[in-house]
Amino acid sequence: MGRNFLDNKEYTLRVRKVLVITLILNCCVALAKVLYGYITDSIAMTSDGFHSFFDGISNVIGLIGIWIASRPPDERHPYGHKKYETLFTIVISIMIFATCFQILKKVYFSLFDVHEPEVTHLSFIIMILTMSVNVFVMLYESKKGKQLGSEFLVADAMHTKSDIFASLAVIISLIFTKMGYYHADIIVGVVITFFIAKIGYEILKEASDILVDTVCIDNNAIKYSVNRVKGVKDCHQIRTRGTMNSVYLDLHIVVDRNLSTEQAHIIADDVEKEIKKEFPSVVDIVVHIEPETMKQ
């Protein structure tokens, strides 16, 4: 069921349920990596464990953000609080960049410190199992995010994707460390940092597009649908803004100058019905009526 068919309360409950499930799984993954990392004196596993804790923290941030965003419109916020979810999405991207900084800092200090961690079969088992959990979390959260139309869940799934890359880097470094190439951890750490930073950039760009009111729906598609409505002579000055599941639209339509006000408003109502039928993500429409002889 898509977001547009859920009321605000149901949407919040479903998103909250996803975040609670992923929070529990992320904490289990992080705990396993950190504990065994300390036992084997593995900087890579310990760092990856703390990286996983970022996923758990982002879930907590998400729970707070979704709660704020679900509040109904009020006098100071007539369009609701939906953009708070976008704001907290930006926090996720900042956390990803912070993770990159921590990894690069660890790499820098490793250049001046001889470190030979203990690599065991259990090291690989823990990494593979925890990475499998991360893959499940990413797919589950991404699927639910798209179904519910939650930009935060989609962004958080991408954050978990960065954790999967980091885990892959740890596994590769463990293999080379086992072979005696102790600088493998440093090299792999630098490479994987760029992949993680790319994810952070993509999340930040998408959230920024929403905050600066980037076009949500192609204007030509809207114009095509509106011009099919009986009584509409033309359609122009189309503007859209919002998120993928909550679009605000205003446009101008041209009608016969001899129509009464009531007849013109009936056409405007038909335009609204047509738009909502073709574009279910549109939650609010403002139709400006112009007589046919007015200059466009």
C-alpha cells in the first residue's frame, strides 16, 4: 500500500515500526563487531562496529524526526511539518561524512603505528553474518521506504548500504592481513571511504532538492493531462514542489471568457480530479482561472 492511501497516523506507525526493527538489528550487529574487535585487537572490526552504531543512532534520529514530521498543520505551519523529515535526512548525510572522517583519521594514524591484529576463522564468520544482517536491513528498509513514500527510510537504507561497503572492506583487509600484508587495511579503508562519501553526497543532494523546491513532476506531463479536461483551452505557469509522496501544485488554466464563475469552477474541480487521478502523490492543488482573451 502506497503512502498516499495511508492517513498521517497510519503512516507514522508503519515507519516507526520499520525503524524500531532496524534499530534492534543494527545494535546487535554493532555489538558483535565491537566486542570481537576488542577481543582480537582488530582495529578494522572495532571501527566497523562503531560505524554500525551510526546506523542505530540514525534510527533513533529517524524516530524523533518522523514524530515531529507527523504533526498536523497549524497556524505557523499551514503546510504541515513534512520537511522536518527532510531536515533529519540531511543529518543522516552529515553522519555519513563524519564516518568518512573517522575512517580517514584511523588510516592516518595507522601509517605511523605497526599493528598486527589477530585474524581467526571466527573473525570471518562474524563479519559475514553481520554483513548478511545489514543486507537484509538495507533491502527491507528500502522496500518499505518506497512503499510508504518515506524519504528518510530510503536515505537510511543507503546509509546501511555504506555499512555493507565498510564490512566488505574489513573482510578484504582480514584476508590480506592473514597473508601478512598488514597495510591492506589502510589501502582498503581509503578506497571504501570514497564509496561511503558518494552515498552521503547523493542523500544530501536529494534532500537539498526538496528544501529548495525543485520541480517534482514533469510540467509537460501535467499539461498533457490538464488539456484533456473538457473546457480547458490552455494550461501554463505550472509549479510543483514537495517530496516524492507529498507534492504541492499550482497552475493556471484558460477557459472560455463567456462562462459563468460557477461553470469555470466546475472545470477547475475537474482539473483537480484529473490531476489527482494521474498523479496520486499530489496532495494539494491550486488552480487559477483565466479568461481566454487574457494575455498569457
